[in-house]
Amino acid sequence: MATPDPVAGKSVKKIATYCYQCVNGPDLLTVEVVEGIATRVEPNFGAREYHPAEGKVCVKPYGLVQKLYNPNRVLKPMKRSNPEKGRNEDPGWVEISWDEALDTIAARMRAIREQGLVDENGDPRFAFTTGGAGTPMFYAGTLGAFLGAWGPIDLSLGAGGTVKCYHSEHLFGELWHRAFTVLSDTPRCEYVISFGQNIEASGGVTSVYRQADARARGWKRIQFEPHLSVTGAKASEWVPIKPRTDGAVMYAMLNVLLYEHALDELDVPYLRDRTASPYLLGPNGYFLRDPASEKPLIWDTVRDAAVPFDEAGAVPLLDGSVSVAHAVETGADEERWEHRDIEALTAFTHTRDFLSDCTPEWAAGISDVPAATIRRVANEYLEAACIGQTVEVKGRTLPYRPVAVMLGKSVNNGWGAYETVWARTMMAILVGALEVPGGLLGATSLLVGPDWDRWASVTPGEDGFMAASFNPTDRDSWVQENEMRHGFRKLTPMVGSAFYAPFVGSTTLTWLRLQGRGAESWGKPKPPDVWWVYKCNPSISFSETSRLGETMAELPFMVAFAYTQDETNHFADIVLPEAIDLESSQLTRVGGTHYFEQQWEAEGWVLRQKAVEPQGEAKDFSWICNQLATRIGMLEAYNNMINVGACGIPLAGESWD
């Protein structure tokens, strides 16, 4: 007997939209809507030609229907009736109208504008916190325009977590090769050493898709990690390792490359011409510089003399010690040393000497990884690097180095993280596998240039390096004002001052200061008058959560944009129901390189369009922003921000409107 068609005779629509619930998005999908009810999520194979995973989606979007119809959703605005706040206090939620909720919030915001946007300490009176590594902004409609129109905002109360991200890779990757995150060039790579990167579980559908193709092609992945993860189970080899000892193993691999192989087995042209390896070092650890120009010195093997690094026709010495007749060193805080007839090592030689004792046997005693395994993997890595080979990509002949070393979150933060990221980068540099086909590539840049065009920020800087966007540290330019309560511009120079920089600053410091546990000389700041919380739950994702809750309870006024009741909006004064994934609309830019393995050949925009009407009284975030901007009295400034592109794309240009 034939099974009856459950949708026969009913109105059925297929709505194209996207999922951006994590940094691996956006994944393009379609939603089946039957008689106004979303019934299922499907891949969007119409996007096969330009989506990196050919229109497929990961398992997360398949839960969007359940998420939409969750019976525990907050579906009406609510206000707190119990003035006492605490983990053990019942908020006494009372449902209210949108008008009452918006008027209450607007009155608080207008009061801030009347008093002044910053308090007597220079700290913003309005604070905003989100999570999900910035992905909530792809659901927030015109929120970016609202925040831009408002003025000073304190973003230092967090980004949804504390030390759980790829922090060392973010900072040093941006500095060294403009890479907030990195990936292997999986379609061309042949050998990957992975230290705890569980990409088969956390890399989204594009990563799984590319990794599966690579396995079918025959690539090799060596997975170092304490437990057998999904990725370890899929790897060519799983190597158990003691937690937090990854750096020692990589130091030992560097030792093998530098001490058990001749120099000409490494990528000498890459080291000599594309890195600081030939720069001469002084006794204080800084570059030796030309006394006249103060440019770093190299030893020119043609002239047999020390010359500035950019001297025309020079062929630098890569490895060795030389005698320099006259040079200077410049250090921190205007320190300066003048040297005559000084012996100097190249940076390459200094690095090799530094690693001289880091043998595989040394690392084995620390990591529990057998010395023979460390040595074998290092040798396999070198052999697979194809040093000297090239490949043609889009008409250009480029170096081909099909090897990469990948890191997971656990080795990217906390003690030993810098050493691990440095060692991984050195592994790539020694074989010329950094930013070349087949090798280790940067995926994103958030701290310097526009996040949709990583290369736009790659410009020449001082001393032969890329220009860096450090916050100033000299006496004349150092930023003394806080701007935000964690003082990110004056305490963390490497994060720069782009929009995302405050989230990478020490968000825990703000909470410590609010608790009176900061430096005595700073004093205890006043809390923000109004705090908005959107798509994050710091009450469970931050550190010292009990103490954090006590501090939240002391904040004067908190607005939470809520999906369900949770541990953070438990402390809120107003809770607003937001229209979620399948209920609201947003235009999002796509293209180029992106997180993990979201690598787009196409460039353009994708639309997250409403598939069904919002449940209950949930509202689109753009509607909320429009209403608040009107009631606060900043509609003109808000519209101006929309017009100039604060939502992603300007509405007018030189030749179009």
C-alpha cells in the first residue's frame, strides 16, 4: 500500500536562507515551509557552484526547526518585579507590552545622553556584550548601525568566554602573517601534523567535506592528543601525548630539522629572502642596526660586509657568526647601545643554538611521546615538504609545500601557548610552507584590516616586515585614557584598535576591577548605567561564575535579548524576545578566506530571509533597533550609519544610490 503524501494539497514553499550559528558559517540551506510551518531543513544544492561545501550543511542547521518551536522560548517582553538580584532570588518575571519595554529602556538610554556618554572616570555609561566569536552580529540586523550612532560603548565586559579560544594564534598569527586563524591548504596538502585540532567535530561542513576528500586522495594526518577524538579516529595515526606538552614535541621536531639535516635540505631561499633569518643580532637581543639609517643589518656575502637589509644586490648570509665594525642596537624606552668590532650571529644561527638541547629524547621525558616517533614524524614532514617544487595556480608559478602543522584550542591559550604557536610557525618557515600552495595559510584577519579582505591590510612596514597596527607604547603617544574599563589600548598594544580588538583584550580585567580586585592605582570603576547582553551566557562561560553573578547583581540596569531563560538573563531587568534564525532577515557578505576551511571562490552577499512568521511576540532585531533609535531621539544618526554601510554595505556611492 502506497504511503500517502503528507503535504498533498497543502501550500509548500522552499525558502533559501543561511545558518551562521558558529564561525564556520555561513552555510547555505533551504527550509521547507508547509502551510506556514517550518517542517525541515535541507541543503541548498542550487548554491553548489559557489558554496565551499557545494550547498551542504552540517548537523547544526538540522536543529533549527526544533529551535524555532522550542516550548521554553521567551515569546513576550518581561520585566523584573523583584528588586533583589542573586542566584537564589526569583526575578518575579511579569509579561509586559513592547511599548512599555522599549519606553523603559529608552528612558534609561536618554538619561545617559543627558548626563554624558562617559562617566567622571572616562568610562562609557553604556556597555554591550555578545558571544559566539562575533557570529551574533550576523543575526543582529541593524544593531551595528545603532551602536555606531550611539557613541562610546564599553565592550570590555566580554565576548562570551574568557580563555577558551585560539588567543595566541589570533595575536601572533596576525602579527607574523596576518592570520587571526589558520588552516592547511587541504585540497593541495599531503601531510598534516595536528596537535589537538578536532576539526572533524568543530570545523563545520566545509572542513569535513575537504578533509574527507583529502583522505580519499591519500593525504596523511598525524594526530597528537591525550584522548582519541573524532579527528584522531579519522587520522592516519594517533599519537597519545601528555596534556600541555605539545610545545616540547615541536621544539624537538625543530631540533631534528636543524641538527639532523644539512642546511641545504631546508628551504634556504625562503629563509634567506622572505624572513628575518639573516638579520644580525646584538648582545642585548635586538637587531644590530646601521648607525646612519638605523635599518637592521645583514651580512652581504658579495661585499663581505654588514649592510642594511634592503641593500640592492646584497646576498645575505643565512647561518654563521661575523665581525661587525660599527653598529647600534635600539631597545625599549629609548634605550640605545653603540657597538664597535662586535661578533654577531644571524637570527637563524641564534635560533638554532637556542634549540640545541631540545632533542627528541628530551621531549620524550616531558611528553611521553617516544623519541623515535618524534624523529620519524619530523623526518616524514621534511620529506613531504617537496622543497624546491612549484605549482601553477591561476596562471602563476608558486612554491609548492604540501605540509602543515595545526593546533587545537587547548594548546593555544594559557601557559606554553606562545611557545607552541611560535614552534608551529617555525616548522612552516624552515621548509618554506607558510602562505604558499599546499602549506599553512591564514584564514582571517580581524585585528588589522577589513575582515572580508585579508590582503587589504598587507602593506610594507618598518624593518622589512608587514605594517602592524600596534597601540602606541612610547611616552608621547601612549593612551592614558581607558576608553573601556579593561584599558585594552594601553595594556595590550598588540591587539590594535579595530572594532574586534576590545574583545581580545583582557575581558576578565573589567570584572576584576568591578569587584575591586584590580590594581590599587586604577581604583574601582563605576559600573555601566545600562548593560545589554545578546546571544551569550557569561554566567556559565566565564571564570569564577559565582563571584561573577554577585557582580552582575550590582549592575544598575540590564537588558537581555533572550531565546530562553538562562543563568545570565536571570539577573536582567528587562528581557526582550528576539526573532531568531528562521524568523528574521539579514544581508551578509561572503567571499574570500574565512574561519577554518570556509574558503570561497565567489564574492558577494547572501540573504538570510524570513522563512516563517515569528513565534509569539518575538521581533526582528532591526525593528527593535529602529524603535529604540526613534524613542531615544537618535534616528537621524542611526539612519546615517545605515546609509554609510554600518550594516555591511553602503546604500550610496560615487556612481550609484
